[in-house]
Amino acid sequence: MSNSRSISAWALGWRTLWRDVRAGELRLLIVAVTLAVAALTSVGFFSDRLQSGLQRDALQLLGGDVVVVSDNATPDVFVREAQKLGLRGSSTMSFPTMARASDEQGGESKLVALKSVDAAYPLRGNVQTTTQTSQAGAITKDIPAAGEAWVDAPLLESLGIAVGDPLLLGDASLKISRIITLEPDRGAGFMSFAPRVLINTQDLKATGLVQPASRITYRYAVAGDVPRAVEQFKDFATKLVDGHEVRGVRVESLDSGRPEMHQTLVRAQNFLNLVALLAALLSAVAVALAARGFANEHLDASAMLRVLGQSQRTIAWAYAIEFALIGLFASLLGVALGFAVHYVFVWMFAGLVNAVLPAATFWPVLFGLGVGLTLMFAFGLPPVLQLAQVPPLRVIRRDLGTFKPASLLVLGLGMLGFAVLLMAVSRDLTLGGIAVGGFAAAVVLFAVMAWLAVKALRRVVNEATAPRWLVLATRQISARPAYAVVQVSSLSVGLLALVLLVLLRTDLISSWQKATPPDAPNRFVINVLPEQAEGFQQALKTAGVQKFDWYPMIRGRLVAVNGKEVSPDDYAEDRAKRLVDREFNLSNAAEPPEHNMIVGGAWKAEEPGALSVEEGIAKTLGLKLGDTLRFDIGGIQNEAKITSLRKVDWASMRANFFVMYPVAHLPDVPATYLAAYRAPDKAGFDNALVHAFPNITNVDMSATLKQVQTVLGQVIRAVEFLFGFTLAAGLVVLFAAVTATREERAREFAIMRAVGARAQLLRQVQRAELAGVGLLAGFLASIVAVAVGWALARYVFDFSWNAPLWVPLAGAVCGALLALAAGWWGLREVLRRPVVDTLRRAAQ
């Protein structure tokens, strides 16, 4: 007795830990925590390295550490500040212009994206060039020499010239000396897809192309080896721009440079985060169920410890120490597994980021340990802490010391901490809010619906006419309504995640793929004249292009809103200033584009005086339904009212417009036409089209489309791989939920067998109970999964999605089958256990 009293909480914790590990009673807890931590940290390690790699590559995509972009010559104040901070600087000028071959070479012309560079270019990244189209590019530290030009390979084909031939730019004739294969700071503006011509700044004046009215983009890039100096320059430049001390200037970032890839990467990250969140949420349920079963098994042992003189405080601390140690072990195991698994993601996403990814930081390790320990303390410890309150009299009175709703403070604080961690890992408040909030609301809904179902069960089943096995199964469920509610709720949560995963893999990702399908347009042609429209469309059809986007393209400047004239000074946001200061690309069509979704108002075909506005630009300019806009279109004033708002997916590679008139014809308005189509796989098709219609601009989007679709395929493979973790966590939940009442079932079945019930009847009772619980859980889970999936598609992944009507029915059937399978595996020994053995355990 004295030795027992002298045992410390640490010693008692170690003893119980060692005993429970050998008995296998902690196996389910370890598996659940390990799966959750592995799923979260695998995504965490990959995201950490990917973000570091993107930040590193962003410097190359920008051509410097910080880039000041302006519509006029870079203000001297930025140059002086960079020099004062000891930063290197490089200035470039770029604008669209016409390039042409000499008369001796055929005299063909082509719209190009001209860029002049100085000797310091590029500050970050490397230009790669070659002298033959059949050879791969090599890194060069040079820039075009005076009198020379470097060009993209498609320009040579379009003009019918070669390396060494002259290229005419304005008043200058420059010798083509190299072919550009990689330009680090290319960007993604529409004109950046035109063939690039790179020249020395010294030759720019000789071309005579720079005139007072020329629309030139000036870029001043800075770079330095001292991060603090770079940050100081960035803060300085941002302060000047935000304070409106300079006009027409912005500080450029990767997001603004590659919008289509940025949106794709954000969606990819959100898909992976969602799957990891589902694994963590499932693991939380599994830990709670396993901990309750663990505590139930230790009621008698805790009572004996009280008899032997151990205090409630010592017992509570002993179990807390045991769970802390097992949580730390499972978390470390999960971190190690997650670190190994993240290399699979790195392999799957090979090529997404150039070169080798930087090493991961220590943050995912700390986060994984935090999640694992929070899981144990938030969901595992509350039922176990009740063991310290078991009275010593339980050793002789088994009805004492049953579970009560205690430790609510610990449970509440733990759940709050776990929710905060999940919101952090989601990296998106909307994603985290829908996932965590949706599951929290679902648990309440499942509990209420399960309670109502149990109450209604006895009234629905007529014991006088129903089969005996059904009557017994009904009595089994209604005799312990609390257990039934817990079981149905737990199964529903597990099935909710599994159904959501299936929808994620099939319908949600399918909807994403449809936004950028394999046959998406890879050519954009602009400047098709009205008199060329019929001939151009016929040329496409003759070449085998049957499906293409075809829209008028109208240039118009917004001059008034609701009768009040507007100017850039009326807006504080820099993007709004730029939009008002330039011409819009307008269009018209009787029917809305099939790839645009109407999110406000109504599109009425042939409605006069009506406009449809993209919701993003409407938000930027503060426009709403009913506002009247006046555009200056080639000197013609056109006024119309906003009658609808459209949602445009700018990553869809389709023809999209900010503003559209819902009419088939817009008379007395100067317009050209835009075509978007998938080019046939025929050699020389593009060149023949340009020769037939020399005034058009043919933009090849094949490389960008291929990159986006490559990322899509990589994300799908990664989601499928991570799906395995979440599937395992879901099966653990199902197993834990079904086996949570194993001992109670064993005692009840033993009593029925003792009074003459046959094993076949008890099997039917068990199957009926499991099938009924699984059927209800699957039906409820599927309905909630459809609602959560719709919210995720609409507000997180930004595309439209409607679930098939058969999902609730299929979910109910699958729930019943999974519950039966889990019951067969987890409860098979209940019916095999000798009756005497079961009754002896119950009497002890």
C-alpha cells in the first residue's frame, strides 16, 4: 500500500503506457494521429518548398528583385534611391510595332513585341539563345550588339527570313544574329505572346519608333545581394505609388505577371489542402472514438488504483503523460512519413518550378507536432480524464463510475485550438471556413437527425408482424439511444469525407478540367477586318477547324458613369486608374458566351441599350446593376445600362471580354473580329493564314495551354495519391464507430444466447442494425457532401458544379455496405466468444 502511494504520476504514466502498448489498446489512436499528421505535413513540406521555389523563380520571371513599371520614362527618384542603397539597376522599354522583311526577302510584315535592353540586362535569370532552330538554346550573358537583333523563331517563319538576314524596324535595318529560346522576364500580357524582338537600347533612337504619343512600357528592375536594401527599396517604391506621389507607376509582382498560372496554382494548392483537411477531420473523429473505447476499457483499472490509494490528481496526470508520450510518438512518426511522402509530390510536380526546389524549413515539423498533440489532447484526453473520477466502490458495484459529460472545458479549448490549426493549414479563410464550419454544422445535424430517427424507429416497426430479427435489432438500437446517436454521427462524418472525396476526384476535378479541356483554343487571332470575316471563317473550315469562338472586337473608352464624366483621378485604386485611362475591348453577341456564367441580373437577347459587365471589373470600378455607362467608340458616343454581371474564368483560354452588348449587331460602330480556335496539326497552316490575311495578328498559346494542362494532370495525380491517406483515415473512423460498443454488444448477445437465441438469429440482428445505421449515415452524409461540394466549387475553386441526383441514394447504399464490412471485421469475434467467458467478464 505504501509503495503504491509513493508512485509518482510519471512512473504510473510510464507503467500504464508500456502495459497498454503491449496489449494493443493504443493501436487505433496511433494510426489515427499518424495518418492525420502524415497527410498534413506531406502537403506542408511540399507547399513550403514550392512557395520557396516560386519566390526564387519569381525573381527570374521579373528580371530583378523589384521592378518599377511605368507608362512614361522611369522617374529619376527611383533611380537615385536604388543607387543610394547600392542596388544594381537595369532599364528596358517594350511596345508593339510592325517588323518587316526586306523587299529582296519578300517584304512580309508582322506585328512584334519589341524590347530594348541595356548592358545590365537581365539582373536575374538568364537569356538562352541559339543560331539554328533545330538546336537547343544555350545560356548567354550577352545582349544584342549595336546593329543586331535577336528574335523568336516563329517570326522567321512568318517573314520567310533566316539568321543573318536584315530585319526592318521603323527607319532602321538590323541584322538578325540569334534566335531567342528563353527570355526570363517575358511576362504574360496579351502582346507578350507576339513574337519577341530584342535589340540594344543604342539602336532604339535610330528606328524612329519612339514618338510622344507612343504607348511604351518602361521597366526599371533592381537587384542586390543585401535583402534589407532590397526591402527598403520596395517599401520606398510602394510608398510613393500608394501615396500617389507618382502617376502611372506600379510595383510589379509574379501574380500580376502570370495570372493564368497563378489561378491554376492556387486551385492546385486548395485541392491538396482540402484533401489534407479531410484527413485531419476524420482523424479527429477516430481519435475521439478510440479514446472513448480506451477509457471504457480502463474503468475497472482506475477504480482499483483508487482502492490502492492513488489520488485523482495522480491518476489524471498519469493518463495525461501517457497520452502526451503516445501523441508525441505518433506525431513524430507522422512527420517522418509525411516528409517521405512529400518527395512523391515533388516527383509528380517535376517541371512546375525550374531547377531543384529549395530545402524545406522546420515549420512543417513544428506544425505536424502541434496538430498531433492537439488531436490527442483535444479529442483523446477529455474522456480519459474521467477515469480519475471513477469511485473506488466500482470494484464491487459495476453500475458506478459510468461516463458523464465531463471535461467539457478541455474538449472546448482543444476543439477551438484544432479549428485554428486547420484554418492555418488551409491557407485560405474561405476554404477553411467551409471545411471546418461545414463539418461542425454537419456533426450537429447528424446528431439531431439520428436522435429523431431512433425516436421514430420503435413506432415504425410493428413488433406483432415484423420479422423477429428486425424486432430485436430495433430494440437493440432504441435501448441505447445515446450510443446510436454517437454511432450514426461518427459514421456520417466518416462517410461525409469519403463521399466528398469521391465527388472531388470525379465531378469537381472534371469541372475544373472542362474549364481548360484538351481541345481548348490554342490560337487567338485579332484584327480580322469586317470584309475579311467570311473569307477568314471559310479558311478555318477548309483547314478542318469546325469549332471556334468568333466575336467582334470594339475599342472604346469609358467616359461617363450615370451621366457623370469619369477620369483616373476619380479612383484611388491603381488598377481602376489604368482601366479608366485606357480603351476597353468591347464586344457584342445575342447569346452569352457558353463559358461565362451570369451571376447578377439577366441577359436578354437583343435587348436595346443593355450591357453585360464582368463582375471583377464591376467591383474594381464600383459599378452595379442599373448603372448607365457611356463609351467613346471611335468618336461615337454610346450609352447603355448594366443589365447583367458575368463571371469570367480568365484561365479558360477562351475569348473573354470585360463588357458585352447582348445584341447580334451593333450598327455604326467600327469593329474588327477576334477568333479563338484550336489549330489543325498541319505544317505551315499558320504561315499560310498570315500570308492570306497579312494584317491579322496570330497569337500562338500552345506553350501556355500545355503548361496549364500539365499542371492539371499533376494536381490530379497528387490528389489521387493523397486520397489514399484520407481513405485510410475514413476506414479507421468506420472501424472505430462500429466497434465502439463491442463489449456492450458482446454482453447483450451473450445474454440472448444464454436464454436460447441461435447464432444465425444474432447474425441477422447484427447485420440489420449495422445496415440500418450505415444506410441512415450514408444518406445524411451524401446530402451534406453535396452542399459542401457546391460551396467549395462556387466560392473556393471558382467554377460551376451541380451534383448528380443519384448521389444521396448511392451514398446510402455504400454507407450500408461499408458499415456491414466494418462490422464483419471488427465484430466477428463477438459472436464467436463463449457465453461463459463473456458473462464472466461482465461479472468481474
